[in-house]
Amino acid sequence: CASSVAVSTLHPGALVWAKERNFPWWPARVLRHPGPGMVRVVWLGWTGLPRSSLPAENVLPFDFCRVKWSKRPGGWPKHRHTPSKWKSALDAVGELEAAA
């Protein structure tokens, strides 16, 4: 499902899948581009809206893998709240798409 895309196509506000080391691909929203080849995202579904700066290869447009990854992430982190956070993240995606 994964494929690289040009950073310039990931505009601020875009819904994306983002990958942090040791975590599954997760729904996020692009905030900005802090430097060449980098994308700053806000993670959806988490309290406090945590943010990360990631290499562009760790960020994909949401539609690239919508069907495959929207069911549940591969390799759930071993934390009891992850399934509820996943549902919250997908609910946030639905709200953002409805508002667009």
C-alpha cells in the first residue's frame, strides 16, 4: 500500500497516514513543512493533539491506504487504550472530511 509522494503534495491541513518509529501507521493532519524533506503532523485521536516532525517518506496521503488501513492498524502497540484511540482517530477523519 505504501508509496512515496512528493512533499509538496502534502499541503497543510491534508489528511495523511503518518508513521512514527515503533508505532503503526496512524491518521494525522499536516501542519507544515519545517525543513527540506520533513513534514510536521498532528496525530488524530489523542488527547492534547500531540505533534511530530517526520521524514516525508513516513507520511502518505490518507486516500492511498484508506480501505486497507481504516479497519485497524497493523501491529497494535501494547497499550490498553489503543483501540479506543484508533476509533477516535477515524471519527476525527470523518468529521474533518465532512467539514471540507
